[in-house]
Amino acid sequence: MIYIHLGSWKTGTTTIQTVLRRNRVALQKLGYKFVDQRSQEFKDFAATFNEARKLPLREFDTLTSGETAILERSFDEFYNLVRGIENPIFSWEPFLGHPFSGLSSMYNSESAALWFSYLARRALDTFKFVLTVRNQFDFIESMYSQEVRKARFLSGFNDFFADKLPNDLGWEAVAKPFSDIFADDSLSVIPFEIVKKNGIRNYLEVFFRSVGIDLSELSLLDKDLHSNPSFSKVADSIALNVYPFLEKNDRLLLERVLVENFSNKTHKDNSYFTSTQRNMLYSKVARGNALFFQKYCPSYDAQEMGYI
């Protein structure tokens, strides 16, 4: 079995990866191995995967020889990572691409699902996918702060809301390509709001259970549980006003200062939505969210978790 944590971004992925990385030895004793995206081998794979995902979305047999060669290179690099490993675990948000990248939906998951289907056809591997999701209100605000933090968007939230969001903000469009191609039990969906309800430890328990691991078998440090705090609204404001005047190295230094002193751990008021924007978004996503929860995570309450 090959385990693939797809993300999404801003759903505790860094914490999950930190726990996986810290517990390499324990995972090996349990029969698993974390495939770390920090390794050079993974970077080699990532380059070929990103090239392959740009290919036209069509059946494998209709690809040109040049397109097939691009796919084969990405497959070879993937198997360089997993060769001889019984239960490799990947946790890498860019499998889905970057959200809001000029797409009609939040992610281009169709190309990723098709790539894995090509791979499964070639080698007959069995995949288990895990998709971690977040209610769109918190997700959009968190992504806005992330884009400001990384200097990819240096304007106000109203501009982000008006210009950067895709037409389809539903999670169904992200999950459906995988559920259409692979068996029903191949995809697990976990809502990030478990953190608010039961704490980060319970969220990790649910995640690791989805890949067949008992969290009690792993070592957790308190610092692991909050390994990537987000910018607060205060940090966003400082960055928006100062980043444009800084060179890259100085910006990175300021970013560290802001994370240490003005993160969402210490500054809690981070809401950007106006009531009009919130109502507009609710009208777009509420019905789809209800159906999404019924289909993919029926044991959770969509209303309680802020999705409807």
C-alpha cells in the first residue's frame, strides 16, 4: 500500500509532516516509511511530477510519445523514492497544486488523480489517499494571510476576495476525481475543524488512524503540535506596509519576527469577512458542503464545524 496525504494547504499539514519526520524509527518498526519532501530525491521527483501534471487530461493510450516520455520520467523518479519500501507515506500539498491559481475550482485535482491512475496502471500499486479539508471561511482567510506572508499577494483582503477566488469553492470538485477513478475505500476525508472541537492531538489520532497507525505508538512533543503558526491580522498589516520596501533577505527576517511575535497563537482576532461577503460565500458553498459531508465524512456534523 502507498499512502498519499494530498493536503489541503492550511489544514495542519506541517504538523503532520513534523510528526512523521520525528518518528522515522518508530514508523519503520511499525512497517511504514515517511518519504520526506526535503530530500534531494524527492525534489527530483517533484520537478518531473510538476511537468507531468501540465499534460493534457486524456486517456493514457491517446498520449503522444513525447507526452508518454514525460510521464515515464515522473514514474521513474517516484519509484526511486519507494523502491523496496513496504508502506511508504507521502504528505505533500503540491500533489494538488497551489490553491486559487487561476483555476475554475480550488485545486487542479483532476490532473493529480489522472497521474496516479496512470501510475497504478503501470505498476498495479494500491493507493490510499487522505484529503484534509477546512471550512471555506477559515480556509480563505488563512490562505490570504499565507499569500501575504510569502509576499505573493500584497493588497487588502477585499481585493483577494474579489480577484483571486475561483467560481467553484466546493471540496467536492477536489475529491471527486479521486473517488471517480479509485475504489470507494481509497479516499478518506478529514475535516480540520476536529482541532477546534477536540484539539490537535485528536486530529492527529484521526489522521494516523486513516493510514492504519495508532498515534500512541509515536512520540509527540508539544512544539510539534504547533509547528507552523500563521500570520495574525496584525502581522498581515505590518507585512503589507513594510514588505514592498524590503529586499528578499530582509523580508524573510521580518517574516520570522512576525511569526514569533504576531502569530495567530497570540493574536486571536483574525476575521476579515464582512457580513455581505460571508453571506455571499455561504450561498455558494452551503448546499455543496452538506452533500460533501454526507458522501465523504458522514460521521461529522457539517453545521457544527461551520461548513453550513
